Amino acid sequence: MLRRDLLLGGAIAGAGLMSRHGLAQAGDKVIPWADQPAPVPPPLGNVVKGVTPWEDLDSWITPNDKFFSIAHYDRPAIDASTWRLDVGGEIDSPTRLTLEQLKALPRREVTFTLECSGNNGLPFLQSAVGNARWAGASLAEVLEAAQIKDNAAEVVFFGADQADEVVRAGTPLEYKFKTNFARSMPVADAMSEDNLLCYEMNGASLPAANGYPLRLIAPGWFGIANVKWLTRIEVTKERFLNRFMGRDYVTIRATARWQDHRHGDLGGPRAVEVRTGKGRAERPRLRDRGHGLGATANRGGRGEDRRWPVAEGQSQCEQSTLYVAVMDA
């Protein structure tokens, strides 16, 4: 049986097949899906690990040994006794914390479903999702103690994982450099009370594959933003743009024609920018044409945005196309 056949056949007929234990009777045989995902390609064997078949994700809390792991760069082996977390940048009180100092802070816990934004986007990646109880120190409390300056714009999270990157490949100006994995978020988002500097997963120390000894846990964001093997937090006064903030995991601008009930036709085609860093798409903003991906429009570089004028979940857009890069967490 194919998954699409089950959906077409109706939820009632399929309900008994959706669970190994729910409606099955003693002695019944569970019929496996015919359209099993393809195996992870060998070149990606170090990138994608621990992907448990969908049928085996059968508990509310996903056990650590069934939890998926994705690493864009290498997978560092870290000695917790010598590991340190540096907090610096646009703050008044730079600091360096040991794991024991973080554990001495008030312990916070959150149950959060972590999902790769590329889940179901590749033939071999159909169950890159898991639910866990994460515990650690409050990121907001650490940032408050660091005293963020008024001019701060973003908080950047750097992992210990590294790789070589190349810019202008194949040209006379080709440049190769080693860099650490990093992602950023606005200061206001980083200060959410839900965010954790996480050292514990389901009551145990973080597994190596999931970021030991410390990772960021940011509920509401896709896995890519939950940086593993965390070693440095830097507060910046400018937008951070690296491969994973300025090229991968961003949307390609689409064009659409918009109708504003109050002001009439806004003209078109116009660029539609949809932020996809979080686990949900945010309301689009309209920008004038003629500006490159990530650029701002007019008004001294700050941009003049027109907010979506219609009710939440409704769009007057005739058509638009959204392209999203895949694979994270």
C-alpha cells in the first residue's frame, strides 16, 4: 500500500494501519508501506544520521537513540572539561562560561518538537522529526547578564563544527576559507523566555550527535536555527550573513500582483519577501522591485515596507512561487 492510496481511501479505513498498536489485534500482521524512503546516499552519510523510519516513531517522546541528526560541517568530538562558551560582541560584560557554571544557573525545561526544514523534501528524508524534553539554562538570562547594548541588532550562535567554504569558485578570484557553522536571529527573538542553552535531552546529557555538550534550543524555529556544539555567542549591530543566513535557507524572491482594499492596486509585479527562518512562515512584506536578495529599499537602507493589508491567513496575491532550501537540524 502506498501512503497516497491510504489518504485517498479515507482516514477511517487507514486509521488502523497508522499504528502498530492502536487498532491491531493480537496475532495481526502489520503491513509495511510499499513506498519506503530511499537510503541516505553514501556522500551524505556523515551529514544525515539517525533517521528512524516513520512507523517506528511511535511514542510521544522520541528516545535519544531514535532521534535524527544532521551536520552540515564536521562532527566535532568535544571534551566538556575544557569546553567553554564565549559571550561577546555588542555587550557591556563579555564572559566565558564553563559547563558547570551553566548548570549552576536555574534549570529550565521545555518539551519541543524539532523538525528539519527539509523533512519530506528529499526522497531519503521522510521522518527527520522528533519530540524531546530539553533542559538547560535560560538564554535570555545569560544575555541579560551580559548587558546587551542599545545598538545591537542580532545574536549570532557559532558551533564548533567547521568546514572549508569557497567563494567565486572557478574564477581567478576564487577564495577558500575555513569557517564555523553559525546562525543568527534578531535580539528580540533571542530574548524569548523559551530559548535554552541546552545541555540535557530526555533526562540525559546531550548525545554527541545532537550537540554535546551544549546546543541552542529555540522553540518555534526549524532545526537549522537550533545550533549544535555551541561554543560562541556574539551580539552584532549589523545583520549577520554567512552561507546559512545569506544563501542557504532563504527564500528566492517571487513576484506577484497585490490588491489593497484601502489603496487599490499596489502595482505589480512586486517583490514578495517571506521570512522562513522560523518554523512558520511570517506575513509577507512588499518591497519595490530592483533590489537584490536580502537588500533593503529606499529610506537610508532601512526599507519602506507595506504590511499585508488583509486578514491573517488571507491573500489577495494572484500567484507567487516560493523556493526554500532544504536540510537542517
